[in-house]
Amino acid sequence: MLHRKIIDPVLATLDKERAGYFTGIVEKLGEDPRTEAAPNLVFSVLREALPFLPTYLPQKEFIDRLFLFVKENRQALNKVLYSREFIEDPEAMRDFANDFVSSVLALTLEKYDDGQIDTGERKVYRFSGDFDESDFPFQDLDDDDL
């Protein structure tokens, strides 16, 4: 897959866990027929956004979000990708990458708030009641109080 060459240098900079997650996404993108409609756009957006993206979404949802983003921004993406500005400054796609990262983060936070994402963090439980905290669990009867 020729477009894999766009992503491989960025994948090499990621830690093992993140690289594994995004390698799976890249492989699935190569098999997905929707990629054929705009492979340059899909892989260019992903390349720019990759270092900043979270890895909590299921890969299918992530890929669907990427295709939706490319579809909604196709005309503007094409305008930048095939412009002189992009040739002179490849970071011209950075604004689109930022917008894509924001959309993925918004979806991730929404799913996290709904309890659909388990980050593996330890859970902390706090209990409270109608009592004076200084008396809990036992009143401290120092010599001064007697």
C-alpha cells in the first residue's frame, strides 16, 4: 500500500502501545473500500493528527470518525492539499488535524462520561454522612479534653 509510506515515519515515533493501536487502524484503512474515494486526504489528516490522538476509542469508531471528518471537509482539504502552500509548508494541514483531534477528543470524553470507556485507572470511592468530621470515627479524648 503506497499510502502507508505517509504514515510509517510517524508510527515509528510512537510508543509501543500507541503504535500498535494506530498500526491496526492503518491496516483496516487499507482494507476499507471507503479509503479508495480519497486516500490522500484520509492518510494526510491521520499523519498530521496521529501524535495528538487518544487511543481509547474502538478502532471501528475511530475510522468512522475519520471518514466522516474527511467527507465533511473534503473540498477544503483538497484545496490545501493541492495548493502551493502545502508544497512549501507541509504543516498547512495542521489546522485540519487540530479540528480532527478535537472531534475525536469530544467523542472520547462523551463516551468516558457515559461510562463506555475504561481507562484502567483505579477507582476512588468517598463516603460522607451527617456527622462532624472531628468526631469520626471516634472522638479523640486527649488529656486536654478531660
